[in-house]
Amino acid sequence: MTSPIKEVLQTLSRHAQTVESSLLGVVSGDTGTPPAAIAALRQASALRPAGEDGYRLHPRLREYLQDYLNLFSAFQSLSEIGPRITQLNMLWTEIELVRLAADTETLASLSTTLQMTVFDIADSMDGNLLLLHLLMSTRFGNVKTLEAKKSQNRYYQQQTTLLAGDLARLALAADRLEREASERAMEELARFLRRNLLARLSAWQQGVSEMQTLIRKEIFSIREVEKQHKLLARTDMLLRQQPTWRGIEPDLSGEIPDFLLAAALAPLLAHVEPLDSDRAVRSELQALVRALPPKPSAPPEAQPPRRYVRIVDAPRVPVATPAAQALQRLARQVQAAPGGVPLAAWREGDADALSMTPAVWLVFAVMALRGQRMRVELVRNAPAEGGHFAHTFGDAVAYPKAVAPKPVSARAAQTA
């Protein structure tokens, strides 16, 4: 039996051309769209009425396609989380009532819906921050005029203000839900809220606050640009109305006007940063320290002679463990083998090394030999299926100190 979801997806696939056209604008029979395609998409709720004879794409489907294509309009609204916060509170109230009635099936369904709501809030916030970062990284580059730029800045300033208020509400609601869930012995739900909501709230609030600061700076810079633009326009109008004007002709016989004098910058002084690790900075700091006057020192006070008691600890006898004994034999054999010693194969012939599992022995021997300044080359396993890089190793070859080993591949180690 075909499910309704498969039927809707098949309908969208059959009329993909009409869906693409409705994403770009309003479609109708006058635009050349087949009436059968419009009727099928209308039945699947993929098209919504737009005017008397036109149809537009479903807003959520349009949002999904634009998100997939990374297309953002100049005045795209941020995803609201206020209704979902209200839904969280209502779901928690219902969970408390159903929990008292001991209806486990309904309680599980409500808990699942609450978790899905939390996931929707997280997706909405991630999408909002991504949109704001993209807009700020391009400095709102999808506008063409100064007025559109100012309007866009004001629009997103209001949007971020509303979003910051919703985040404050969400923080209060999430804290209350987590606390009450812990008090009612619903530890699994409380842990879910801590991991998926409370742990991410601070990052969301910080991101929105940074966006608000950047937008305020952008609004201020636009005001300065507008002011300079007006002054430039007035100067241009003056020059156009007075084409024969030769400019300002001041009388230089007396005091020279300030605007004709070149502005002198303040003298620049080198400032040494103590935390800078540059060699020139360190030498400069050393020269400054040597140039300092000597610190006055007070005469030392007379103190009675100190008496020390020497305490000799008893010599410690090292405990000879099987792993340590095996490591000593391995180190001696590595020093006597210029061609290298495979660690996995050497373990098979040593009783003390066999007391450890192959993985533990391999890690132990690699770290110990490297601690003794020996060269140990890892024999990496083949990359996983579909991958290009190897992240694991199954063997290692140890070389003495004076030998520069050649790279060892997994195929060569297996052959050896």
C-alpha cells in the first residue's frame, strides 16, 4: 500500500518544472503552466492561491528550497521560536497531568513531541545565526541603494531584538522545565533538556548579542556615510551652479586659515608588548631591563644559623613486573637489530608480553620505546571503505637510535 508521503513526493517529482517556476514567481494558465500540473500540485497542497488566477509555492517548501540553494532575500525574516516556547510550556503542563493519571502511552507520546519541539527550536536558532552571519559577512550585499541598505539594517535590528527577547523567555522556560523534571524523578527528560537546550543557550544568546552589536555599528557607519554623501552632493551642486568659480582664494598676506595648513600627526612611539614572542621584541625588552637603575637593597638582617637534619630514605627496590621485563628484552633486541623489530610479531614469542592483550601491548611498547629515544614507525591500517586517510594502526616497527628507518607501509609489514 502506497503511503500519502510517497504519493506527495511522486507528485512533486512528476511536476518538478512547475515547482521550479513557482519558486521564481506566480504561475497560472496564462504563463504556460499546464492546468493538470497545477491541479495535481494543488491537491498535494504544494501550491497556494496568489490572486484570482495565480498560484505560488508553499511557504515552507519555498523556505526549504531556498535554504538548500543558499538563496536569502534582502528582507528574509528570522524563524520565530516564540510559538514553540509556548508549545513547550503547554506540553509540560500536559505531561504533569498525564503523569498523575498514570497513562504511560500518552506520557511517552507527549515526551516525544516535547523532544521534537526542542529539536525544532535548535534548528531554527542555527538557521537564524547562519543567516545573520552570512548577511554580516557580505555586509548586506544584496541591496542596491542606500535607502534599501538603511531599511534592511532597521529590519534586522528589529528582528534580532525580538529574537533576543524570545531567547530570554526560552532560558527561563528551559530552566524551569529542567528543574521540575529533576524534582519529579524524570531524570531522562531533564538530562535531555540540559544536553540539547540549556547547554546551547549561552552560545545562542552570545551570537545574537554579537549580531546586534554589529548591526548597530553598521547603522552608525551608514549614518556617517549618508552625512558625507549629503556634503558631497551639496559641493557638487555648488560646482554645477557656479561653473566659472575658481575656488577659494584666501588672502595669505595675514594669518593663514586653518584649513590650508597641513595637519601634523602625533608622533608615534614604539610600544613593546611583553607577551610578544618575536626575537627583536625580546632583545628590546632585555635592553630596557638593563637600562633600569639598580633596585636598592636593604642590608640583610642577622639570622641565627640554621641547622639541618639529613634524612636518608631507604633505597627503593624496583618491582619487576612482567611488562617491564618484556620491555627490557625488547629494548636489547631492538638495539641489536638495525633492520627494526616488528612489535606484534615479537610479542608472539615472549611469555611476559603475551600476558597483555595485543592492543595494550602495542600502545605500551610504542610509548615506552619512544620514551627511550628510539624511533618507532607505526604501520597504519588501510583506509576505511570510501575514505582516503588511515586513522588506525595495527602494528609498529622499532629501530635503534642511530638508524634512520625507511617508511613502512601496511602491505610491506603484512608481507614481512
